[in-house]
Amino acid sequence: MAEYLASIFGTEKDKVNCSFYFKIGVCRHGDRCSRLHNKPTFSQTIVLLNLYRNPQNTAQTADGSHCHVSDVEVQEHYDSFFEEVFTELQEKYGEIEEMNVCDNLGDHLVGNVYVKFRREEDGERAVAELNNRWFNGQAVHGELSPVTDFRESCCRQYEMGECTRGGFCNFMHLRPISQNLQRQLYGRGPRHRSPPRFHTGHHPRERNHQCSPDHRHGRF
């Protein structure tokens, strides 16, 4: 019996533990889920919940109407965000093996940033310190994640361009960075750092949202 329970742990056959939480680190049912969410006490991977904001979803004028943001601008904004977060976390906490950002629209996955450090102790320290900080006008909420193999977490249909669930799929739709940035970050090449957007302490003063490049990039 013990061997059988171990073999089905975290799978859909497991009627006790939530398979989605085990694979993805979050669950659309949250605390209302009928199955257990076994949060790790140590892990190489952390998740920063809802940290990335796609400007195509959030760019608004002062009167509340949406303004158009091109795909090129979105990619530039995303690459800038990814480089800034990757660089700061690696410099402060330790070597990063892999970082991924969800492009899903469901509340439990939208904008989630998963960072897999080389060492478990680096992940633990990052979570402890980042939960006292602000980024882009929002409090950072980080936690240790059970995710270790992103191949099990990702939507294979999305990777093939065939996912019919769209942004509300319950498996990760990971947004890719540009190839140049991929080589720069993971090839450990020289980096250009933009001014940091992580802040410690109180919430920065809000400004009126304007449809401008600075707003789209979330600068203060």
C-alpha cells in the first residue's frame, strides 16, 4: 500500500494531494481546494505571484479607455522586465538555473515568475527578503514552490500553438524572451542594468496612469 501511495503521489489518481499544486505550485481553487497543498519547507524554486504585468492588458488612458500597445513594444517591455528581475535576483541571492514567466490570464497564474536557483538556501533567503519589498508599485509576494521540472508544468498544446483553452488554461503558458537576451543572461555575458524597481519599505506614491512609454514599462 505504501509503495502504491508513493507511486501516485501528486498525480490525478491521488485523491488526497492536489496534483495541480504539486506540478504548478498554485491551484485555481486556492484554499478552497478539496485536496491538500503540501507547501515545501525547502526548495530551489520560488514563485513571485502576479509580479509581471503585460502592458497590453493594463495600459489605460486617464479616462479609463485602453490604448494600443504593439507586439514589438510588449516584447521590449517584457525583455526589460525579465533582465531586471533575473539580474537583481542572481546578484543578490545566487546563481539562477532557470527563470520562467507565465503568460496565462487566470488569477492564480497571471504574471507569476518562477525562479529556480542552483541552491536551496538561496531560494529560502530570496523569499524571506523579497516579501518585505515592493516592485512597480505592488508588494512582492513570494513563496517556495514545489515545481522542479517545468516540462511537467507547461502546456504542451500551447508550445505547439494548439491550446484551445487560451490564457485561462490551468497549465503554464510560458512567455519566451528574445534570443539575444537568452544568450546574454544564460551565457553569463555582460549586462546593462536599468534602475532597479524593487523597493524596501512603504508603498511609493501613485501617479495618474498615462498612455506613454514610461507608463507601459511601469517606471516611476
